[in-house]
Amino acid sequence: MRRGGERGRGFALPAAIVGVAAFALVALAMVDWGRGVGALLQARVTAARLSAAADSGLALAIHGAALRDPRRRWARDGKPRALTFDGIAVTVVIEDERAFVPLNAISGPVLRALLAYVGAGGARLDGLAAALGDWIDADDETRPGGAERAAYAAAGLAPRNGPIREAGELAVLKGMDRALLDRLLPLISLVPRADQAMVDGRWAKPEIMAIMAIMAGAGPEDLEAMIRARKADPAPEADTPGEREPLDLVMIRITVEARLGPDAVARRRAVIEFTGDPARPYWVRSFR
């Protein structure tokens, strides 16, 4: 009986060790799970703070740009304005939408000059210009080098057969890539305006001024020379701190970036049109 009891106790010790080890593994798993949940919750809190800061920056920019007193109004000059919300650095840029090339209203030569400036050349330039024309026009006849319905069918897409409304349409154009699109987007406007084919030289960047010269009939042969001339002899600065013209029907582009550290960021971009109606002072024409 003694021997049997000793054997029982001998077996009990390894079983206890295994039980403790299993419990330790479960405890470690619970700790890891807790850490993962904590990290996820912290990430969500950070995202919520960034989103709130970006939205606050946008709301404040709309308010500042709409002030009736031009001495207090935030200028739409494209200069960054630094703000802070809840310890988060927020940068706000306000620009006049008339400073950008109205992509849906420009002529063929101006479109080619624009695409050439952002880096398209040769057959790619011809193809992109044709593909853009095919996307916008109302028919299904493919231009030389262009792309109509059949070219996009495999991706489940089809040309709009009307004016482009959002950047995502440009991204899927035959011949377009991310690098070219990133250079193009800061120069163009996709929002319909009453003065469709006009660019306001008071606000336009040098490269857009060069394209404006083409719109006026200067020709696309020497874009870089036009840009150098514009930089050497810049146009007079706009009335500061915020243009004296009435706000009615003025359209602005607001870009907001909220940043917390090197990697955590939230961005907003909106096009706002002021109406002059106190009951509904502005429309949001574009938001992303």
C-alpha cells in the first residue's frame, strides 16, 4: 500500500507541473490579448481625436473665410495657417478655387499643355488626351489612342460620358498612373463654376499661370520659360488680409491636415461656395 501511494504521489507532481504551465500559458495569452485590445482602443482614440481636430480645423476655416469684415477675414492666398486642437497640430490652407485649371472646360491644346507639364509625353500624352476626351464625350466612338467602354469592361467600369466629377475617375483613365495623378491634382478644379473657362491670375501658382498663357493663345511650346518669367516678375500680391470683393458666389478650397506624431494623420479637403444668403450662407460643393 505504501508503494502504491508513493507511486500515486509521484504521478501527481508532474500533473501539477503541467497544470501550472497550462495556467501560465493561458495567463500569458490573456495578457497578450489585453495588450492587443488596449493597443486597438488606443489607436481608435487617436483616430477619433485626429478626426475631430481635422473637422474642427475645417469648420474654423469656413468661419474665418466667411467673415464679412475683410480686415479680419482669412485670406485665400494658399499660405499655411497653424492651429492646435487638443494638443494636435492642425494646418489649414485656403485657396480660391478660381486659381486652378477647370479641367472639364479647357480646350484640347490647353489639356495637352497641362498633361505635358505634369510629365506625359509622346504617345502617352496622345493616349491620355484621347482617353480623357473619350471619358467625357457623349458617344462610344474611340479616338485614336483613346479608350471607350470596351477598354474598361474588365474592371467593371465605363466612361461617364459627361464631365468628370471626382479624382477617382482620373485615376482609372487608360495611361494614368499614381505619380502622374499626384502631380495633376494640385493644378486642376473639377467643380463647376459660373466662370468655367477662367483662371484668376491673382491666386494662380506660376505653373498654372503658364497654362493660362496657353489658354490665352500663347501656345504650348515653352512652358518652362513662362514659369521662369512668372517667378522673376511675380504678379502683385492680392489684397490682404482677405480680398475686398463680395463673398457672394465666391468658391474656396480648404485643405486641412491634423497630425499627431510622424505617422498619425487625418486630412480633409472641401470646396465651399458662399451664397450670400444668411439662412444658408454656403454650399459644400466637394468633400473628401
